[in-house]
Amino acid sequence: MSNPEEAPASGVTRRTLLAGTITSATAISVGAASKEQEARLAAVSTQSTVPIKMKINGQSYQFSVDPRTSLLDLLRDHAGLTGTKKGCDHGQCGACTVLTDGKRTLSCMSFAAMNDGHKITTIEGLSSVNGRLHPMQQAFIDHDAFQCGYCTPGQILSAVACVHEGHAGNDADIREYMSGNICRCAAYPNILAAVKQARDEMEKL
């Protein structure tokens, strides 16, 4: 009987053949993984920042930001417009509400890059150029529709959109369409009164 470890004329035994096969397979696997990792890193590096142009409160802005930047963080950290508040950061409280092309947007749930080319209105841009308050801002003051004031910018912008959408015709509709904005001080009766006052003033404009 022949010895399995005895080298044949080729000089390659079964053991050396198996060892070489395993080593080659491992090298191929590691090489493939490295190439995949390199491709992934290359893709990330090419998208390290994205250029964004938008109008905020009527003024043109240009940014270059991480593609993961939210509209909320862009407004606060890059545009310096801190009137827009960061509340839950999960789209549940409404404190970060702004208007995108006149429509309500939860800025914490919207990527900045998604708003490229759009018009954004924050609480800082709601009053007129001569400093006169928007009817909704004035109504919130008249009816003391806030206590701590943290949710107020989002409440006001949401209320403006609520009126423009035609959802402020009666108390039930106002409550329903303002329900996405939470006031932890529970100033809801005053907010309702403010929206109704501003609704009538806005119809005169």
C-alpha cells in the first residue's frame, strides 16, 4: 500500500494540495471584501458634502453640508436662524415646523438636500419688512397663547398654514389640523382664540 504522504513525481502531496487550496480561497475572500469596502468608502467620500441652494425668508442662501443634515439643523446651525426650535427631533411635537413653499414641514424630519431650490419661511421671516408683526403673531400676543414660548414658533407657522389650507373654518377643524403641534403648557384654548382672530385678519389682506 502506498503512503498518502509520500510525494508523487510532481512533488505535491494531498496535504500540500489541500493547504494551498484553503489558503488561496481565503486570499480571494479577503481580497473581495477589501474591494467591496474600498468601493463603499469611495462612495461615501464622493458624497461627503452636497451643495444646496434655497431661499429662506426671501433671501438666497448657498450651503455645502453633509447629506445627512436635516433642514432643522441647516436652519439653526448653518443659517443661524434659531427661532425654529428643536423639540423631540422625531417629528412628533411640531416645535420645528416651518413652511416649505407655503406648506407645513417638520424640519427635523426633512433632509436639507430635499429642499434644494425651495422657498423656506421661518418665524424670523413672517413679519413684514417694516417690522410689523404678521396677524398670527399679533393674535398670539393678544390672546396670551403661550407660556414658556418654546413651541410658539412652530405653533404660529402651523396656524398660518392651517388658515391658508382652509382648515380654520370652525373650532373642531382648527383643533384637528393643529393637533400635530403640542403645547406642554396646555395653552390650547388661547391658541384656538388666536387662530380665529388671525383668520379674520388674514382674510382682509
